[in-house]
Amino acid sequence: MNQIITSLLETDAYKFSMGQAIYHQFSDYKTTWSFKCRNEDVHFTPEMVEEIKRQILLYCDLRFQEDELEYLHNITWIKGSYVDFLRLWKPRYADFEITTDADCGLAIETKGTWLNTSMYEIPTLAIVNEVYFRMAYDYEDLMESFRERLNDKISKLVAGEFDLGAFSEFGMRRRLSGEAQALAVQELAKAKYPTSTFVGTSNVYLAKKFGLTAVGTMAHEWIMCVGQGNHKHNPAYSNWYALDAWVKEYGVLNGTALTDAITTKCFLKDFQLTYATLFSGVRHDSGDPYEWGDMMIEHYKKLGIDAKTKTLLFSDSLDFERATNINKYFKGKAKVAFGIGTYIANDTKVEPLNIVMKTTACNGMDVAKISDVEGKGMCKNPDYIHYLKRCIEWRMTHEENTIR
């Protein structure tokens, strides 16, 4: 099989925005990441596992090229000190443990500095996906169905059947292949739509290649590790620590806050006047999107902020029909944008993989996500989940609601 990841630029944009802040503020943090396949009927053969190992070895031999570093340096919020660090950086295969010791036939764990392990997540998932679909199916047949569905989507966008407003492609981690994602991004960027605007892609390599905007700010790992990786922190205040560190790094730049790391209601305790003013918007990633959007608009209203000046970015399991309905509901109430992943990057005649790599420990401490719905978290220690939930519940019950 040809090399799947051929550039260290090929990852999601938020890995660089988080990576810069990690480099400047948390360079000594160590994390553990664990892979999980949520599909019950999927099995990785020993041959697949060996190919995944080989592909990750090839990935670990890559270095940033000067034109790639120059591209990063020209992004407004990326600083020269971080670019100089990336000039020296390369992945370490020694940080990976890849075995067949899992029900699905594939177990992956990475351990090391947060600076390193954070960067492994997206390329690793892209490799696992592509190896699986190339070896388990007739890949050319899948690509044919992918092209047909992509063309159908684009023709309906051009005809105005979908009204998405601003939308981006967010699909690298669960893409069918690098070829499929590149085709989707290129074709979506070429066409013109009456009521929709294709803004860009989270894949920085493809953004550079096609002259698009690289889209992405922060992920759950940021709130989990900043908020829960310090042994002195109360984890119910994870969002405050994470928002504070982000503003320290970026000020008013690059500001879309993720709300559901330890529930959106707890997030709102910390997303008060200062942060709600500084951040340009918020991202939805779990729970009912309508309830969440109404809650955010009401929160802005209570703070005296016009929600029409803020962006609600939706990114949870979207297709064009769902996005159209959400856009219609919130149009005129706030700026609306969408990050759409699997539906664009892996829509074929077969079910896509539901695979994740999550942070499961930071500085020897368990860390966890408590999202707005059950089943999206991943923690090895049930006792820690219970402790985190009790901390959140105590804060929500006892802390007075004040605007600050």
C-alpha cells in the first residue's frame, strides 16, 4: 500500500492552535491516548494491524518542509517561536504501542509529552480508516459510490436544495482515504452555490494545496488536560482554566470555545462577560443542537451581548439536510456555521468506522469528558467519572449565579 500520510501538515488545524499553546504553557505535561472502535461488527485482521504499524512507521519518518513552515507562519495567530519548534520536531514511533489485544483486533495507545501525543491522533485515525477500507472491501468500488454521492450532494447545493450558509469540511479522522477527502474538498471548493458558502477544511495540508482557509480552534483534550491535568485544580472549573490559558495565548484571535467537555451548563458558569466578549463564538458537539443554540443565545442576552455578533458552530454528526434545518431555525438570531465531517469525507455504500482516540490520562491523573449526552466519553477509571460528576454537581448546586 502506498504511504498514506505524506506530510506533517496533514492534520486538523486545531492541533496547531492547541500545539502552540501547549508549547508555550504546558510543555512538561505528559498524556496517554487510547484508541477505541465503537462499531460492534468490525474486526481488524492481523494483516491490517501490520500494515497500520508500517504506515505509522512511515509517518514517523516525516519532517516539516520549509514551504510548509512558511505557510504556518503566515497564519495570523501562529508565532515564530512555535514554527521554530516545529522545524525541529518529528513523531516518535517509540511513543506508540500497537497490538491485537482488543475485541476489534486492534489496540493502540500512545504515551509521552502532550506536545507529541496530541499530534498523533488525527494521522493515526486516518491511517486506520484507509487501511481498513482498502483491505476489507473493493476500494475502487467504494470510491465509485463515494463519487456518485459527492456529485449528488454538490448538484443539490448548486440547485439551492440545501441552505447551509457557511460550512467547512471536518472529515480527516474518519475519511475513506486521502484521495476521497482531497476529491471532496476540491470539488466543493470549485462549485458556486446560491445560499451556501464553502469556507474551507480542517485538513491543513489540503487547505494549503487548494488555497482554502484552515479551520479549527480547540478540542476536548484542551479543556480536559488544562483543567484536569494539574493535581491542584478542581475539575469542575476545567473550562475556566482552559479559557484563561487560551486568552493568554491568543487574546481575541482564534476564539471559538468548545462547550461540552464537562457539560454546557457547567461551561456557562465560566463563560461570563469577559470570555463571552473575547471569544467570537462557541462550538456544539453533543446534545440537542436546537436546545443548545437557544441556551447560548439566551446566555448572550443575559450578558448584554447581541448574539447576532457571535457564531454558533455546529459540528455533531451533521449531514446537509440537518444543517439546512438548523440554519433555518437560527438564521437571524446568530451567525451560524457548520463543520461537517464523515458525511462529506466517507459517504459510501458501506457504514463508516466510528473510531476515536481520546486522552485517558494526563500527568499520571485520570481525565474524562462528561458531554451533553451519554456514550461520547472514554475513561478507564469509573471512580474518576463518579468523582468528576460529583464535583460538577456540587458546583452547579451550590455556586451562586453571577455575571462577571
